[in-house]
Amino acid sequence: MVKMTNQRKVQPVELIQNLKIDSTWFTFKILVIGLKMENTLEAYSMFLERSWLKQTKVHHDWGNNTLTIITDTKTMTLSIKK
């Protein structure tokens, strides 16, 4: 069972551990939890567990709707689209 931020419990349909994500500047291993979501405004296309956010030192700028990933040598800012 996975507890969502709204405290609802959902049964995962798939669990992928240590999925390697490569980009031009970053390489990370993350845990991906596949969920069957209802077609509502609260549905997300992907669920990232919190340790990935901590590992990548992600900063979420709510005002500008961006995510900034910081490592020892690189910084990358991503725009979040609705």
C-alpha cells in the first residue's frame, strides 16, 4: 500500500527499484511506483518517492512553477506544466 499526500491508501500495480535515469548532466537511480489512478484532477502521470527529491536536492519554486536540481557541479531548472 502507498499512502498519498491526501492520506488515501492506494495499491501499487508495479514497483521498479533502482531505475537509472540518465540526462546530459545527471544520472540518478530512483524508485518508481506505478499506480492506477482514477481520471480526476488529482491524478498525476508519475509518482516519485521522496528520497529521490532529497538525493537530487530538488528545490520547488511554487511561484514560478519550476523544479531546480542541484549536484556538486551542476544545476538544472525544469519548468512544470499543468
